Amino acid sequence: MKLNWKKTSMVIAVAGALLLTVAAVAFSHGHRMQGPPRDGGFRGGPGPRDGLGPLRDLNLTDDQKAQIKKINDSFEEGNKALFDQMRALHASEPDPMSGNFDEAAVRTAAEARAKIQVELEVSHAKMMSQIAGVLTAEQKAQLTAKHEQMRRMGPPPPPPPPADQPLW
């Protein structure tokens, strides 16, 4: 059987190019920042940081954007103490891996965090109610449809654990 070197070298070249492309894509996705930000805040997802989130696609007027920003800023300032309390509770919670398990201390810390979480959720609902007052009926309908679509999709999958972290 005679080997056609031209065809063979072409197949090898295409396979090599494909392999390099796959490796480049895999490499580019593998270097994401992991863990919490160094400044103690929260890392957001992709997209502009205009504070509008799901409202961005509603064709808001400049006046509506200004009103929503004012509402957001007000609630952000009002919730700052709650977030600081939550951060302090997380920082001071007992380490269950230390060998000295104190169920009462863990339970007390969890209950304190739960109370703060309730207050944050009530505050968020109140803020959303105020923002809804700024929207037109058509914008509210669009937002409701978008919310329903997201609900049907379900929650996003959890992120994979970092490569240097044990899976226990």
C-alpha cells in the first residue's frame, strides 16, 4: 500500500491546529480569579457595574435610572451595618476542625447570621417595591416575564472547586 505523504501531512497539520485551538481555549478558561476579593467585598459576574442588573434591558429613562440609583444607594448605606455584622460573625465563628466542637457556639452564631439574613431579605424586598414604583406598567411586565424565564431555568450550577483545594 502506497502512503500519500501530502494527504497525511495535511491531516496532521489540521489535527495539530485543532489541538492548539482546544488547548488555547482550555487555558484561557482555566485562569479565572478564585476566592473572595482581597478588599472583603463580593465578586460580581460579567457585565457593566451600573447597579441596574436585570433592569438594564427595560429601556429606562435617565430620570428612572437616577431614581433607581438613589434608591439603591440609600438601601446600600442602610444595610452597611448589617453586612458589617455578618462579616464580623463569619470572621469570629468557631472552627469545627479545631478538635473542640462547641455545638452551642455554632448554633448561636448560625442563629445570629440567620436573623441578619432575614433583615437583609426584608430590606431587599422593600427596595424592590420602591423600584417597582418607578417603573411603567410595560416595564413591570417585561421584568416579570424575565423573572419567570430565569425561574424556569433554575439556579446556576455551583462553580467547580479550585484545583488546589481538597474535595472534602
